[in-house]
Amino acid sequence: MDTIIAGAASGLLFASVSIAFGCFAIFVMYRNGVRAIQDMFKTSAPSKIILSSIMVWNPTCVVLGVMFAILFQYLSDVRPEPGILSPNMFYTFFVISISVLLILICHRFLTIVFRPMLSIVVVFLLIFGWLIPYLAL
């Protein structure tokens, strides 16, 4: 039960932080004249867009956090080896590899908002890579 609660709490924390950086990224794209974002704000109110994304993103991050916590628990039972600032090496390298993949995708496709997206990826790495293992123990 501790694992599920740790995953849900970490997921909500990640959702809160990523929503803040995501709103900043949307603002940067709007100011830089990204056509899709400008068209989206012409047809819909900003509060409606943000509220609907929050309603979808919070439960999604909770599920994601629970999945990562269960994965950590499973890998800790199978191969309990200490990792980089984490109790499990395989879990740590799994989260680091996902983070590197996300950074590469952000660099390739989201160059306008690379800094806010980089912040989201770093928060992802910190929360799912190092916070969940210590909360789930």
C-alpha cells in the first residue's frame, strides 16, 4: 500500500510542476507566433484549455506514478542492487534512459520551448527516479 500511495503522491507532484512549466511553454509559443497555439486561443478561452488539460493530466500522472512505483518495487524484489542515489540500479537506469529519450525528442521537435521542456524532464527524473524509491521503501 505504501508503494501505491508513494506513486500517487509523486504523480500528483509531477503533475503540478509540469502544469506550471507547461503553461509557461504555451505562453512562450504564443509569444513566438506558433500558428497552432494562436489558432487554439482564437477558438477557445485560455482558462478552458488549461482547465481541461489539468483534468486530464492529473489522473494520468497519478497512474504514471503508481506504475513507476510498482515497477520500482518489482525491480527491488528481483534485483536489489544499489543504484545512483537510488536503492535500485536497474530502475535508476530505466528512468535515466527515458529522461534522455525525452530530452532528445524535445530538442528535435520543440526547439522553441526547449528550456521549459528541459525543466519538465529534469523534474521527471528527480521525482520518478529518486523520490519514488525513497517514498516507496
